Amino acid sequence: MWAGSDLHHLTRYGDLRPNARLSKTAIMILNPFHSALYPRPRRDIAGIRLAMALCAGIPLLLTFLVPIKRLIFFECPFLSMTGLSGPFCGFTRSLWAISAGEWTHATVNCPLAWLLYAALVSGFALNLIYILPGIRMRGPWVLSLTRVQANRAIGILLALVLLNWIYRLWFGLT
């Protein structure tokens, strides 16, 4: 049974309201690419979450397993061209210092590395929790930001990177 207003909403906006009474066949005829027809199975979402957990977890694991002296550092192209350290210099050394418990060195070298470390830890933990059976979580709040909120968040992150870079240049850290 089709409800006229639901049909109008689907044809106009391409999505369904929560209480829509259209059949799946009607939806398929009107919009064959509608995501309500093809919900992702939990195992597909778990695979995506596992990949995201690994992307956050591997750098964390490396900071514990590989000593910083064994890392191969290449000459920074920004440093070689300008003679100044780049905006992201010091993050690797600070992440390794945080993992080694040298918190003072990490804070002095690159204060913004704490934010990166917290993001890696929380991203790893939240994605692993989502994979566990029986646990349902809402989608990430980052995806529910409006365009204005997302632009503000990006602006704040860029300002933090700029302030961190100015701090490093001011104190002559390379």
C-alpha cells in the first residue's frame, strides 16, 4: 500500500521518512540505487571497521615495538628547500616519546602530538568495540556534522597545526 505523501517525499528527496509505507518493490522501481534496498551486512561493516582499527592500531603498535633509533629518517624536502622545519616535523619523535613514557620530551618537542596520539588510541578502541558481536553503536559523530561545523573543525585543526609550527620555529626545534 502506497501512501501518497511518502511517494511524493521519495520521488522529490530520494530518501524515506522513518514511518514510510512504501514496499521495497516500489522503492526499487522509483530509485534502484536507494541505500534502504541494499543495507550493508554487519560483516561488511565489521570489515571496514577492522581496516579502520588497523590503520589506527599499526602506528600505535610500531611505537611500542620499534625503537626510534631503528627508524629511517629521510631528509625533509621542506627543510632542504627553505631551511626551516616543516609544520609536521617532530610528530614521529613525539609519538615515540609518548609511547616510551618520556612525556616531558614529547610535550616540549611537539605539543600537538598528544592530540594525534589521543585520536589514534580512541579510533583504535572505538573501531574494535564496534566489531564485537552484540554491541550496536551510532555512527561517528564526525559524519553528522553540518557543513558549517565541519568547516569550523577543519579551521580549528589548521589553526592548531599553524600554532604548533610557530611554537617549533620560535624555539628553534627541528
